[in-house]
Amino acid sequence: MTTPRDPASGTSSDLASGTSSAPASGTSPDPASGINGQADPAPGATAPDPASGTAVPIRVLLADDQTLVRAAFAMLVSSARDMDVVGQAGTGREAVELARTARADLVVMDIRMPDLDGIEATRRIAADEDLADVRVLVLTTYDTDEHIVEALRAGASGFLVKDTRPAELLDAIRTVAAGESLLSPGPTARLIARVLRLPDAPPPGVPAPAALGVLSERERQVLALVARGLNNAEAAQALGLSPLTTKTHVSRIMGKLGARDRAQLVIAAYESGLVTPSRS
């Protein structure tokens, strides 16, 4: 991962500073609630422990081959009351090992790392049944478009560009840790459509194209809109449905296809040909 720096101005990114003008909002949604509905919980808000009812911080593992970059991210993540940094990995292989031994909830994964790159590390985490609850958030740049789709195919639940604001990174961690996928609508949906190629085989865990036969016509319509980057409110408006009904459809689609998050629904929609890559 390159040192956080604004590629346009050459000035240092504010990722390490922890400053941001992004406003705080409500709690993070569930996996069926929408593609970019991440939210910033109130300071100190964490997920409740089902057993004790007490708040449990999100256990975050940071994977990047640059020590200073990891340290900057660690300072930022540790500043959030609802997060704990439970490990730092300098290679993809270390990330896979620490995901298991540190009992991480989420891995912030750089793509370019020695020994084992972030995409292969993500693939191994996603394929390990013992790590089924571990989510991966990939940091990338728009000048490596193909890596975004590769990461999603490998099992990542979302991605962010490296020059994102500090508050946005913290929001992204909360969103992905809650089971939500982090895929921005609009440019991201078009990006996936351009890069994804139908002849490529889907990765393990992603619903096979034939599986879409179990969906009703309405569910296929909803899935197509999800794949194009619409959130539930936008899809509901397009179909003349209520947001709650649309959310119910998304939940049922995920259940029928065995998808763990919306990122896998996006891949399944393109792999099946339900949504075709844009030529723009």
C-alpha cells in the first residue's frame, strides 16, 4: 500500500490524522438494507454481545506491507471507541494466520503485499470454514480497476479507495463488520460492469448462475437493480414497491442463493448474465 497521500496534490492524506467533516448518523444496517447505507454510530456504540448484552468492540486486523502505514491506520482505528486493533500483518500469509489466531471480525486488506497478495489472502480467508464470520475490506485505487472485481470474486465484502477520509474508513469498517457490503452505486456499479467478464468462472461461495432459476420474476428484477448499484429505497422507487418490501425481497434472494452479502449478489447477477457488462 502506498503511503496515504493525495494523488492530485501530493499532500498527505488525512487518514492518519483522524479529522474529517463527515457527519455522524445512525447505526449500521443489516446485509439486506442497502449497498451504501453505512452509518456512524454514536461514540462508544458497539455491537451487543448476545450472551451478556454488553457492548463488544469490532476486532480489526490491519494488513499492509508498510509499517508506517499500518501504524497510521492503527492509530485511527484505535481512536474509535467501538473498535479494537487485534493484530497487524505485513504479508498476506500473516493476514490469513492472524485472522484465525487473533479472532478478528474484520480484516482491512491491502492488495499489494509480499509473500501472498491481498486477493489470494482474501480468497483463503473466505474459503476457510473456521473463518466464515471474518469479513474483508479491501483498500484499492481506481487505477487498478480489475483488482476490485478480483477482490469481490475472492470473497471481499467491500472496498475503499486509499485516499478516503478517516471517518469514511471507520464507517466502512462498521458497515462491513455488520454484514453489509460496501459498494458505492453509480461509478462503482459501472466499473464492475466494465471489468467483469462473463466467461470467467465464479469463485467458491458465489452462487452459480443456474441458481438464479429459483428466483421469482420480481426477485430477479430486484437482483438486477441491486447489481446496478441501487440501494433498497432506489430499487423500491424504480419498481413501485415499499422499501420494506424491497428489503424483504433482498433477504429472500440472499437466502435462496446462499449469498452472505450483497457483494456476492452483484457477482452472481453478472456471472449469470442477468445483468450484462456496460460498454461505456
